[in-house]
Amino acid sequence: MEPAADSAGLPSRNRGTGSVSRRPTSQDDPRYRDGPSDGGSAGVSGTDDAALIRQVQSGEVRAFAELIRRYQDRVYNTCWRFCGHAEDARDLTQDTFLHAFRRIGEFRLDSRFYTWLFRIAVNLSISHRRKARHRAAWSLDGAPGNDDASGSPGGRLADHAGEPPDERASVAEQRERLGQALRRLDEEHRTVIVLRDIEGLSYADIAEVLDVPVGTVRSRLHRARLELSEVMRPLEAQRKHA
């Protein structure tokens, strides 16, 4: 389902009333590539992002509904990783698309739409997190889109619903420890871990989202992984002695 929409198919900002699906994501899923996607409304589902954006910029606002359909799941998952709360993630997803629609005239067609959109989502999510530090700490338990990834302790955790209860409990414990560790990272390190090791963005895409050179992304990610490993070490020790 799309975020709550007005009569033109655009997201409305009624807190708590929007509904955003929570299907798992994958970079290999064609829904998340720039350009045509399967399904959707006739006449627009086969249109690439640039053509849709040109339509929106020329006043055909209904074309924006297709952009929402293409990217709402992935934006939702990213927002969820930052805030850890489904209702807040839905609100942040709606805010992301509202900001994107209001600023669509600023979008340069030589850029990729989803990286521009992700920059909005990340900035809103970080701002929300800073304002909500007094709220209950979040964890990764029950997170959407737990696709496998490798390369760091922040790699995605697979859905183990079909495994025995004791193994599922072990995975839940891993997620909780990872959530605890991520909460202890500074904002820069948490952000790059989420974008690279959990959401699976490329170095180039992360550089565009964060507006930094690729070299900065690589060095920041290296430091973030070292810090995350260091933070997780005592948590693992506690588990072994529990």
C-alpha cells in the first residue's frame, strides 16, 4: 500500500493514518532500480524515473504517485533502521515524499532520483532521532527487510522464521545486541553502517546521499566497522557468561 494520499495520489501528512508496506527489500529487486518497474498503473509503470520527474516538474503531479510506489518500501526500511519504530517510520516515509514533492523543481535530471530521495530520508531520520533521544531505545528485533549481507557485524540478518525456536531466539538475541551496539555509535558511524551494511547501498550512492567523496565514505565506514566491532565485543562476552 502507498502512504496516505490525497485525491491527486500524493502523500498526505496525517500522523498515524498512513500505511506503508513492510516487504523485505533487496538491491537486486527491480522495484528499487531507477527506471521501469513491474506492475503499477498503466501508462506509467514502464516510464523511467527521469521521464516521470519531467512530468511532475511540468505540472502532471499524478506521475509522482508512481515514484512513491517504486520507492516507498525502501524509504520505509531506511527510516525504520534509524528510528526503530513502525509508526515513526511511516510518518518519516510520508515526510520524505512530501519534501521530495515540494522540492522536485530543484532536482537535477543528471542525478539519480533514489539517491536524492535517500538523502532527504536520511536527513529527516537523523533529525527525528536527535529530537527523540528521550524515547525508548530501539533495537533491530523484528526489523523489515532482513536480507543477508556480509562484510561487518552490521550485515543484514536473515529471516529465520522456519528454524527451530531455539535458533530463532538466538537470531533475536543477535539483533538485540546489534541494536544495542548501533545505539552507542556516533551519528556519522551509525549512518554509514545502516546505508552500507544494512541497506546495501554502493559507495558511490552513499557518497551522493551524504554529499561527501567516495574516499570519505570508505574511511568513515572502516572506522565505523572497527568501532562497532569494539562495542559488540563486551556484549558478546556478556552473552557467553550469561
